[in-house]
Amino acid sequence: MPTTSNHPSNQPPNHPTNPPPNHPTNHPTYQSLFHTPEFTPLFLTSASHTAAQTIAGLALATHVYRATNSPLLSAISMFGPSLAQMLGATLFLSGADRLPPRATLTYVSLAFATATAVLAAPGLPIWSVFVVLLAQGLIASLAGGVRWGLLNEILAKDGYLLGRSVFNMMSGITQITGYALGGALLALLTPRTCLLLAAFLYALAATGVRLGLTPAPHAPPATRRSPRPGAPTPSCGPPAPAARSTSPSGSPTAWWSAANRSTSPTPPTTRAPSSPAPPSAC
């Protein structure tokens, strides 16, 4: 009977196995992010919102300084919304998950456009400026959570961190460019004109969100099955013990009389058949 040798030459060659068809071989890249539907509109509208916020802050600080000659009030008018946003995040950020993100971002940009146009109104008292800035900061605290929640909805799980890094880079570049562009515009135009330009950028961001992002479909609410007509209602308490068959007088029925129990064996007492208990709903 021939035997098989364990010599290496008789063994089959070890070829590298191919990965299974469902094995992920492509990692997300910056280019693939912009091929994702709705990522580019969200990116461009966020950049427009950040640029408008930068230009408006620089123009308003210049306007307040010219009206009051106070560096402190000028600094508060420029960076006060960030402090109000930090305060609002502790109060309203939990409500970001309960709001429709696309409609919320649209209304937030429209609110910023309206508030910036109000700040550009001539004859506006200085105290009114800070009231409007406080309202802007509180609204911005709600918009931040909504925007990141929408980004998590648009991108896949393995692309969210890459998308956040893109938005962080965009925010830094837009702020630097916005301050440079705002300074150049203030050298040529008045602060109120720059505020109106920022309001236009806010309105442009609202239009981009409204037209570029589609509402997400809502899942139908879950329904519970209703019991059949006449079916017993399930209860959460312990099942009731099975009832013994009784005689009309109420005493247990016996097969033999008490006089014969000492001499004759007593057959077992019968119990009424009990139906199986319905499944509990608890």
C-alpha cells in the first residue's frame, strides 16, 4: 500500500489567499468626501457662514470703537458672541438632537442675516447692539450641535473623523481669510456696508442649505399589535392558582364517604383543567 511522504516537495504550494469580496479595501479620502451627496453643500454653506461671522465681527468692533472710543466695548462686541455661545451650550445643546437639522440650519442662517442687518441700522443704541449679540451667541450654540449631528448623518462611520478634520481646516482658513478680507473692505467701505455684506453671506448660506440639502425621510412610528376581540387581557401579576372542583355546598367533592376512608383507599381528588396562561406583556 503506497504511503504519502511528508517531504516538503510533496506538499501543495502556499499561495496567498485573496480577501473576501466584502472585505473593505478602500479607506475614505478627502476626495471621496466631496463625492458624498450633501457633503459639498454643507461644506460650502458652513464656509459662507464662518466668513460672514468673521467679517461682521470685525466691522462691528470698528463701528463700536468709533462710536464709544472704548477698546473694552470694541473687544466685547467682537468676541462677545463666543462667550454667549459657551453659555448657551450649557442650556440648549441638549435640544440639538430633537430638531430637524436642515430646517434648523436654514432658520439659524436667516436669523443671523436678520440680526446683522439690524446691527447695520443707523442710530441703533449701543446697548441694543449687545442685546443682539447675546441673541446671536445663544442661537449659534444650538446650530453647532445640529451641524455636527447632520455631518454624522451624511457621512459613513469611517468617514466622520475625516470630515470633521476637513471642517476644522476650513474654519481656520476661512477665519484668516475673512479677517484679511474684512480689513481690506473696511479700508474701502464703511462698517455698516460691511455688515450688510455679511448679512448677504448669511442669506446665501441659508439659501444653500435650503436648496442643497434634502429633508431626511421620517420612519413610520412603531405600532403595537392589538389583542384579538375577546382575547384575555394579559396581566403583570402572578398567575392565579387552579380552582378545585367543588360541590354545590362549597366543600371539596370526595369519592368515598368519611366512614369508608379508614377501610378503603381513596382515589385522588380531581382538579379542574386549567388553560395555559397567556404570555405576559411585562
